[in-house]
Amino acid sequence: MNQLGIVSVLSASVLLAACGSDSDSSSEGVVGASYGFKSSAGSDSNEAEYLVTQDNIMEGTLSAQGTGYEQLSWNFFYNVGNTLFVTGYTNFTTQSYAVDDNNEVSELATFLFDKPLVMFGSVGDEALLATDSPSPGHDTRLLYTVDAATGFATKKVNYTIHDEDTGVPGQGTMGWATALVVRDDKMFVPFHKLDDLGYYTTPDADTAYVAVYDYPLEEGAEPLKVISDTRTSHIGVNGMTSSLITADSGDIYSFSNGTVSGGFNPASTKPSGILKIANGETEFDTDYFFNIEEATDGGTIFWFDYVSDNKAIARILVNEDECNAVVPTEENPSPCSWAAYGRDFYNQKLVVIDLVEQTVTDVADVPLHAKRYTSPINIIDGKIFVSIETADDAYVYQVDVDTATAVKGAKIEGKTVKGFFDLFN
């Protein structure tokens, strides 16, 4: 039997790696990362996460009971080629996993860092890119380069995204990266302008910003330029690594959310939308803007990722009036603030977006759900796998993007699966 894949789940979180045959079944050959099994813990920080292998994710249940690699605290899961990186938010450790000579998933390497790494990207299948978040004040950012073959960091540089120091704390802003995308000899870093007190307020949310660099970055690098667009808001949301995606054509697309429930304070007055940076260009395409709020009757993008043939899969926040209708209390003065990251409102729908035709199609048979964090997707036998959590349960769904249909798979004995990764391709 060849070990073909990994999936991860949270009660702790779990990664389930498949041990199956050489079948063409799309339920095999999967590697995934998950974000927690059901437990009595009150917050994510008190829940363990696991990396687990599983031979079939379309039948039965996914569980981390008695198996898998336990991960400390809350983690980001990001794969580069056939290496999966698991990066802790509070334990400042990145652990990598790969398939060994025995055709089994095993630990590859560990490296330590000084500050939380919160945003990730890649250089092809060769290297992981990882950067930190701003602290109160006006520090420079750190960018790590990690070799995907060995799992070890090979380069660390200080660089600048955006820094406006007025000399008065609370009146300046600093840049917080929401993606790291390398195309040819340039790196594109969209960012939020956050207050310099470290409160994650967004005093200038009515504009999309991307810092453009020569790549590779050298010590002390500054942007060649910062491009902006006032048709929509800051690009990306907290924690999602795919706020910029690159199509087969080389065109780069961004998504903007801008809502209170998506973590903006104050919210943007601009519509949620998609911008484009055409292949070979380093400016926004002035002839392209996909207004998502118009296309979805008021919905906003919370996450998307590229699939193929100019199509992306996305989660759209709908029914925002549900949290707006909640009466504020002393304990909860802002019911909608960061609501998309919680489990009080199950108002995310799964859709397929045609980036060229500018259409949004609901994925059939997938219920409204909640989802805080989604790792980059892997295409496995032409399908993708997502974790769908409702108020009652959580299941794996296999999605056919071409037909915008889905099939319910295994039941998740836990809160969510952060991602599904194929390390055996």
C-alpha cells in the first residue's frame, strides 16, 4: 500500500494523511491540515492541533484520536510543492513535513523565529516566503526565505512596506502584509494600513494598496513603488494567505472585503471587489473591476483561491443584517466586529468565480457555514476539498469547480479542517 496523502483536523486540529492504493479515486492521495476536534476548550489557543494521515476522506469519519502529529497552539498550514509547513502563531516554531524514503509522511525540519510569522507565499515549488506582523510602533518587517527541499531558513532580511510616523502615537499608520506573491523578478505585497498603536484599526480603508519590489529582496529593501486603487478597499483579510492569486495567463487578481465582520474598523465605504494586475504590468488594470457586492446582491468576499481556467473558488459573506440586528450589550458592544471569524453567524456561502467573465455561481448542495481560516487549496484528481462547518456538524466536501457542484464526504469529528494537501504528487 502506498501512502498517498494527508489531511488536518482541529479539537484540537488534525492533519489526516492518506494511506491507500494507486487508485484514481479523488478521496485518496490527499494531504490536509485541520483546525480542531470538538472539545470543551473555550478558545483556539487552548486547543491542540494535529497533522493526521487518512486513506479515505469521502467516507466515514476523520478523527485525530490516537494518531497524528500534535502541533503546539494555533498554527498556519502552507505547502510549497511536496513540503507542508506548519507555523505556530505563539510558539515561534515552523515544523515541516514531507514524504520520506519509506513513502510515509514524516518530519523534515524545524526552524525558530523571533516574532510571529503571519503571512506566507512561495517561489514556485522551491521556497517558502514568510513575514511577520507589525508591532506597536514603527518597526521594519522581517522576510524569511525557507528552502522547501530541506525545510531550513536560508535568508532573513529586514524590509519596509509602509510606515507613516507622525510623531504622535495613534495618528500614524504601518503596513501589514496580506499576501506575498512573486511573479518574474517582482514581488507584490498587498497591505492594510493599521494604526501604529497595534489595535488593528483601519483608518484609511477606502483604498487598495500593493507594494511592489524587485525580487529577491535584499537587506533594507523598500518598495519600488506602492500602487493604489480607490474603487475598493484594502486587499485581503486577517489570516488568509491568498488575497492575491495568479491565473494561468500570469494576470494577478486581488480581493477586498472591507466590512466590520471581516475585521475592518472603521469599515470601508467602498464595495467589496476584485482588481487585476495584468501579466507583465506593475499597475492595476484601470479597465478591470469586478464589483462583488453588485454581483451577489450585497455579499462580500471573505476568502478566495485560484483553481484553473480563470476560475477561483471563494467564500462570500451574506446576510450581514443578522449581526447588525443584534442589540449591543456591555459585554458585546460591537456584535458584528470580526463576526466572520466566530461561530455566532453561519453566513458564508461557497461559490465559483469566473475572473474573466465576471460571474459568481453558487456551489450546489453546500450549506451556509462558518470558516475562520482556509489554507491554500490543492487540486487533487481534478477536484478540490473543503471543510464545511455548520452549527450542527462538520463535513468534508469534494468540489467540482467546472460544474459548481459538490459531494459531501467524511464527517469531521472536530471543529474544522484547515486544509487538504497532496504531498505525493
